[in-house]
Amino acid sequence: MRSKVFCLLLVMAAMATLVAGELPATSCGERDAGTITGVVRNTFNQPIQGAAVSCGTVTAATNASGMYSMQIEAGTYSVTASHPDHQSATQAGVVVVGGQTIYCNFILHFDPFPFGFYDSFEDHEDFALEFAPWTCVDVDLSETSGISGVNWPHAGEPQAFIIFNPTATIPPLSGIQAYSGDKMAASFPATQSPSSDWLITPAVKGMDFCQFRARSLNADNGLERIKVGVSTFGTVPQSFVIISGAQALEVPASWTQYIFDLSGFEDEIVYVGIHHCTDGGSALLVDSFNAENVPVADDSQTPALTGIEGNFPNPFNPETNIRFSLARSGPVELGVFDLRGRKLKTLVNSYLPSGHHTTVWNGLDDAGRQVSSGVYLCKLRAGGQRSCHKLVLMK
């Protein structure tokens, strides 16, 4: 009798548990997943390739059509789209339902470099085929030629440009040297000629000129040929207006400086593209790219602010004019430092009146020694104010 009562109590307790909804966790199962998909475009309604779309811990990249897709557990999320040369955008309250597809499109606004753009390619990963903030566009889609007896990651694959480090190839190449540092951007010819590859800057604004160094790897199969263009519509090759002339430029087999005037686009957001358009050849090498603006001050008025206004030319060789302003008279210290913060040259250490001033740096340190090519910092201290400006010495 007692055993029957005990069993009855167990059954009643189990029923009470079910009524209260206290089911074992395993009976719920895993939550269903849904799909978030969409297109990321710029303000010109052009697709953005390589944008990152993030939702929680999941991230997807857009393809050449600007499309992305990701699987997300059911729930409510914030979804963010970002790209190196665009302003990020976020959509909050996106509800994901299991087994359903949610469309989430983005329009990203350009985020131009307002004070110039410089890249010696040293900070990019060896042999990378994509290296933001640059955009590489492989129009020919052909496999590429290499260097006989030498190997490196992605050698021979279809590609536009690659971060090439001759010291890291197998075996290391001793006969090829970057213009500055160890790395450069390289475009190897298509095996099915002609080559058609683009290296495109991020968006820049207010630039007066662009400058870079380029060379052909060698002249054995003919010199490399390039065109340089500017686009105000994005990174699509068809949108570029060629500013280097009607004929493609032949690039010598030694480092050569190229300078192009951008002053006609100073009020616009632009992209600068280097088009490798060779039929044959060995490889195009590009290094030390710089887009710069040249600020002009009004000498008729006392400046409202103390600071470095800029230098011209920049990059420079062998000397550059550094312009700075003083809101009031007083002691002034102006010097050149390396990127480690070591002072190389004292340019000004005296009492100066208010107004606009110009001094010259000839690339020598305080000991009279010529410094090497590279990026240096010009620092101003006056009237309790500090200012810093980048100088680029190219030889």
C-alpha cells in the first residue's frame, strides 16, 4: 500500500513539473538559424567589393557585386558594414527568424584622406594580393608569369598587384631591391597577353599632385607600360580619366620618378589609378606613392593659430621649404625627428615675431650628414602650442 502511494506521489510531482513548464534543457533543442543577406554600395550606387559585414561574432565579406550572406541564430541584432575608405554604417534592431532570409542593404559614404596619402608598402603583409586601403582590380583574369627558379606565395596565380618582397622569396632575390625599404607593389604580366591590372588609391581630397617611383623588372621581354588615371566615381576601371597622356608610358628598368598634377580635382573626392597595360614584359614594380596638398597661407593677416602649415615640395630631394605660422611673438623651436622620436636637425631655435615664416631643410642632420630616404617628422613648439608635420625624403 505504501509503495503504491509513493508511486502516486512521484507521478503527481512529475505532472506538476510539466504544468510549470520546467522541461529539461535538452528538450528545447538548438535555436533555428536564419540568413542575413544584402548588397553594400557607395553613394554612386556602385557595389563595394571587400566590405566587411558583421553581426555578433559572424563576419562576411562582399564579393565583386557587393553582395554578402551569413547564417545567424534567431534573435535581434545590430548589423554593421565597413570598408577602409568608407564611413561605416550600422542597422540596429534587425530581427532574424529561423528558416527565413532577411535583406539588409547598405549605402556607405566615402571617407577620403583629407591631408594626403603616402605608402611605401612596408606595413603590408609579404605577398598579399589584397592590401587595404588600396584596391586591386584584375581585369585580364589571366594566370601570371613569374621568375625562373624562384618561388613565393601566389606565384603564377591570377592577380592584379602583389606585395613583393625579394628578400622573402625562395631563394631570396639579391638582384632586385625596392626603392625604399624591402617591399614594393608588383604586377606580373599575364600569360595570355595583354595585361590589364589596376592599383587604385583610397579616396583622397584636396590633393595638388601625386608622385610615385616605378621600374620594369628588366627589359628582356620589353619594357612595362602604364597609364595613370583619376576617377571621381569610385574604383571601377571604366570610370577613370587618363591624365598621363594618350599613349601608355614605357617604364625604364631603373627606378624612375613620376609626378602628375591633381590641382584640377582639388575640390573633389578622387581616386588615383595606375594601370599596368603591358603586352609581354617581365614585371612592373611600384614604390613610395604619395598624394599631397600644398596649403597656401594669407600673408596679409596675422595668423589666428600657431602651427606648421606644410612643406613644398613633399616628397622632396634634396631640400624642402617648411612653412609655419605664429599667432603671437615668442620663442620658437622647430626641428626634424625620425619616427623613433630622435632629433636629427634643429631648424629654428630663436625669438620670432608673429606671422608666417618659412625655413629650409636640406636633408642633413646636425652633424652635416645626409639622412636616408624615408619619412620624418617636423615638430614645432611655440607659445605653449605644439604642431607636427610629416616630411618625405625621396632619392
